[in-house]
Amino acid sequence: MGLPRPKPTVTEQQYLAIERAAAERHWYLDGVVYAMAGESPQHGDVSANLVYAVVGQLKGSPCRARTKDTKVRSGPVLSAGETKRCLFSYPDLVVICHEPEYLDEHEDVILNPKAIMEVLSASTEAFDRGEKFARYQSWNATLSDYLLISQDQPRVEHYTRQPDGTWIYRHIVGLDAAIAISSIGCTLKLADIYDRITFAQE
């Protein structure tokens, strides 16, 4: 039996007002605000390597990358009134193609992600694989690629949306491997993502 979920108490507009004034980052799910956990040195190195590997390849293309301080909203947009039924997340890296579509004039919440990449942590892996990805699939129609990147072994999992709305899964392992993300014109070499990373011996 799972633990009871916290009772929703905060609307999305209340969350955004609080978050924009806060020194620390928080993510939001259906009326509940959660503090972002700190990252390990390994997570930080993999994340930085990932940004470096992607950004250079996007130069001169219609796509751009944003990192950890950009929120992505996944949920219904109401023409009037407020809702608690949505997710605000901070991807490790989000790629936007063509002009960014923002939630409001603050220009800190993206509505049209093309690719989202998450570096997995023990504390967030289940959510990244489960509820978060389900929200991305349901509410972000522009999203074509979702990548889950391990921090403790050279492994990348790549989900690609098909024209009929289904998703194809690929599992790429090993420092000699590479992964092509055709929607954004990038090829990621795992050796670049895991540069300077030392893996524990089995």
C-alpha cells in the first residue's frame, strides 16, 4: 500500500508567484510544491557534459537549448480561471525549435519543448520514468524525444514519438556508442557525455 499523496493546496498561479521570488527551485505537481534535491558531483558533471555536447551542434539551426532554470509546463491551459491539475518541471536540458512559446510575459515557462533530457538520480528516477514522462506525453504535443541518462554507467535510454503518437524505445550502452536525435540534428557520443566520469567497478 502506497503512502497517501499530500493534499493539493496551491494553484499554479500561486506556485509561480512563490517560485519566482524563491532562492531555491521547486517543482509542482497537481497543487503540491516539492523542493528540488541537490545534485551529486557525478550528476553535475554528466549534466554539464550533456549541455556542452548538445549546444555546439545546435549552432545555426532553428533549435536552442535551455538548462536547469527553465520550467516546462505539462497540463491543460485554461482560458479562464486557475487549475491545480498540471506539472511544472525543471528538465536538466530542454531543446526548443523555432520560436519559444511561453506561458506568460515572464518568459520562464516553456510550452513547446522538442526534446527533453534528464540525468537520472536515485531520488527522482521512478518519477522521471513514470508520472513525469506520462505528463510529457499527454500534454506536450511538440515533444518528439525524451532521453534518460544514467549517471553511474554509460547508458542512455531514448524514447521517440512516432507520427501515430506511439513511442519507440532505444537502449544505448557503452562508451563507444552514439545516439542520433534526428529531430534536432544532433548525435550524442556517450564518450562525450561521460567525459571525466569514473564508474564504480562491479
